[in-house]
Amino acid sequence: MRGRSAAPAWRWPSDRAWLRKASASRWRTDIADALVLGAGLAGSAAACLLARGGANVLLLERESRAHHKVCGEFLSVEAVAHLRQLGIDPAALGAAPIKRIRLLDGKMEVEAPLPFEALGLSRHALDEVLLSRAEAAGVKVERGVRVLELGGGGVRTSHGSRTGHHVLLATGKLPIREGNNSPPRRAANGFVGFKMHYRLAPPATRRLAGTIVLALFEDGYAGLQMVEDGRANLCLVLRRSRLPFIGGDWNGVRRWLGENPALRNLLADAEPLFERPVTIANLAYGVPAHHGEDGAVLRLGDQWGMTASLTGDGMAIALRSAFLAARCVLAGDAGSYPALIADEARRQVGRAMLLQNALQRPWMRLGGLRLAQLCPPLLTFMAGMTRLPEWELSDEGSGVIA
């Protein structure tokens, strides 16, 4: 269905030998077995799995309450499968089904079915459910704690130092100072992101139902889809260098979006549900070089690598990294994690970046849209080619939480 062979199923050890090994090698009680930084998808899921496996886990989160994040909020089939392994059914949380993709470029438009059924669910809702699952599994959670510096088997925070046998870095797109090194430099001509929730007019809601709309522009793109509670999520990225030419603020961005007539019609008479958009500074896509990785610090989700947003696989990669990291730590083999996550996700990120870079070239964008108009199944095929490998987990020993 996806135009490629699936990865071999990886089943967790049914005899739980890895769990006994982890339990027998506990460190001092004042040092956590696992120190998890960030309570997003990757951090909360990993903490949940580790605690379920018997580890002593401390989870630090900089925000003191539920909040919105710049995210397309698109749950691919792989992301949904991982959430269900954690005992979470997104549909029960009101997630909106997404079965089709509609691609827009100027007045050109092409629509095709997705190669799977996806779901739309806000991070505001999903992150809180995952965090509550982690707490229920026995994870100690400290909220409102800012991580200032990472190093030496622990972190310096706004609330003092914290230590752990293993440190899982899951702070999303936020750069973290590591030892004597400054936070990673952001790309000078990187992307900036915006997000806004809307209550669409009834006709627009009906036109958008069951569909993700991806509008392509020069130097950027925008995605629009339904999430829970009848809301629509608009998430967009554009090159930082484009901002001065469109006004440099949200009003300029809205005018930029209005250059696409179909998207403009969908957003006509829409009620914005945030006082102001959620924004984030330059986004550095791709997988940076992580030198000297030895399992002491495990980088999850966007801290490992950031896939192109237009593929909608960022949340799936975050969850996949959580499962891999938790399994490696509990098996006493954290050093194998960097190679495993690279083997699982690097090809997806590479294909996604090729697609994003190609769509930034006007002649390739135009040619691709015309080809997709002639053969809509090509759009379905491309949506399948940018997915993570299929990965099955047995229920026994998987860390499933009822």
C-alpha cells in the first residue's frame, strides 16, 4: 500500500529478562534511573514506558500548565499505533478523522486519498493525557522547571541540580546548553513557524471535513485540518528571509496566506481562537551531527532530528524514539539507541527533506502539481513514501498501560 517493504516486526522480550536486569542494577535512591527533560510526546511516552518497566523516573517540564505548541497536529497511522500501545485511543479524545489530502498551489488544486486513515488531535489535549499516564505509572513530575545546562550525568535547572543514571533529552525544538558548549546555532535562513486554531464557518467546515489541506507558497507552506471539538488547526512554516517582504507580523502572514484563493475561502469568516498565534523561531530541519554519543544522553524527537513538517510524521518519530529509548535503557543497552533511531528514522527525514527542498523550486512545484492532476494516485504514493517503517509491538512486555 505504501510502495515499499515494511520493516521487520520488532517484538519486545516476552520473558522480561531486560526488566529484571534493569531492576537489579538500581543506583542510589537519590539518583533517578532516568532523568527525562521535556513532557511533550517523546518525553512523556518514554517516561511512561520506563516507569512501567520498573525504573525510577524523574520528568522535568518547563511549562507549569497545559499549553499549545507549533505543530501540525497530524497523527499518522504509525503515531496512532504507538499511542494505542500506550493505552491511549485518540478517537476517544475526539480526534478528527483525516482520509484525504488536498494540495494547493495558486489556482491549481489536486486531491487524493491518503494511504491510511490519519487523525487530527491538538497537542494541548494529547500532551496532557500522556503526562497523566506517566504520572499514573509512577513517574515523578516537576513542572515549571527550566533546564539551564546539561552535562555530567545531570542538569542545572531553575530549581537546582537534578541527576540521573540516564538523561533523556526531549525538549523539542528548544536548544539546550551542554557543558561548556553554547546552544546549537540556528540556521541564518531557517524557517519560522506559526499556529492558530479557528472556528470555521459551517460551509468551510464541511469542505475541510476528513481532509488535510496543504497549500504551497514561495518559501513556505501551510497545513489546515480539523482537530477535536470542531476546531481547525492552521500551521505554517516559511523562510525567515521572507518575513520582511510580507510585513514581518501576523497580519502580513495572513495576507500571504490569502494569496491562495482556496485557502482564503476556507478561512473566510473564521473565528480565531487564540488571542495571538503561537510562534517559534528558526526551525533547523534535518538530523544534526551528534558527536560522542555513548548512551549517557539519549536524544528523542526533535532533539534527535527534525523532519520536514509537510510530511506530518514529526509526532510519529517522537513516539518511535520514545519506544526505542525506553527499550534500550531497560535492557541495559542505552548505547545502542543512537544507531537504532537512526536506522528507523534517518531515511524518512532524508526523503522528507528532499521533498521539501524540491517544492521550494517553482518549476518543480508546478511540474509536480500538474503531474499529480493527471495522475492523482501519485499523490497517494508520495504520502506513503515519506512514512516511518511499519513497526509492530507485541502486547506482552511492550509497556502497554491499561
